Amino acid sequence: MFTKILFPTDFSEKSEHALAVVKKLRDAGTKTVVLVHVLDQREMSTMADMEGFSSLRFEELLEEIRKAMRKKASRKLEEINRELDDLGFAVEERLVEGIPFTEILRIAEKEEVSAIVIGSTGKGLLSEMLLGSTSEKVVRESKRPVIVVK
């Protein structure tokens, strides 16, 4: 049924719960996992803005933040990739920059996934009451089935 799924992760506890569901989908016929992490461009800009430097220094600082976040995310994605590979999944890894829900939806369409498996809340700047803003927007706007994991 869901032969190719998209698993966006922000490495939060809820994403770990979603990963557990992804692993169980192997027995249901899932063969390929598109593993995605989106570096939130808004978060990077906010972090650089907090330093209060001139615009020239802002760009340098933004690049330092980008490199550090990319390096950290790459390590975490590789760990998940290895776990899924060990279970027999074919894994396609994506590390992109942008607005998370927009990038998740874009990749889901481009990759023609059968479904999206996403944690209910993440580690965004503002905590949401029921659904995280990213998962809520993905559910509302996706043309693909979305499995939201608590």
C-alpha cells in the first residue's frame, strides 16, 4: 500500500516516535523511505539577528550558523539512514533549507511518495497546543496521505 514514504524529521522526541512507526511499515510493504530534514531558514536568520551585528557581519554569522546546523543535521540523518538501511529499507536522504512545511510538501510531490509519516509536534520556536504548525500545515495542504504520530 505505502511502498514509498516520506519521513521528515526535526530530531525531536515526536520524530523518534514517528520513526518507530516508519520501521513498522516495513512489514506492511514499505520498501523506500525518503528521509528529510529541513533547515528552517527563519530559525537561522533569527539566531543571526540575535547577535545584533552590522549587515556585513550578519551574512558571515548566518553562514557560520548554516554550516554548524548542516553538519549536526548530517550526522543525525546518517544515524537514522543506517538504522533504516539495516532493516532493509532503501533510503533516499535529503537535507534542504527553507520553510519546513513547504519543503516537505514539495519533496512529497516530486518524489511521488505513497504517504508522509510525521511527528505531531516538533521543536519549533513556538510550542503548539495540539498539532505543531508544520505537521498541521502538512495535513491541511498535502495531496498525499499523512500519518501523524503522537
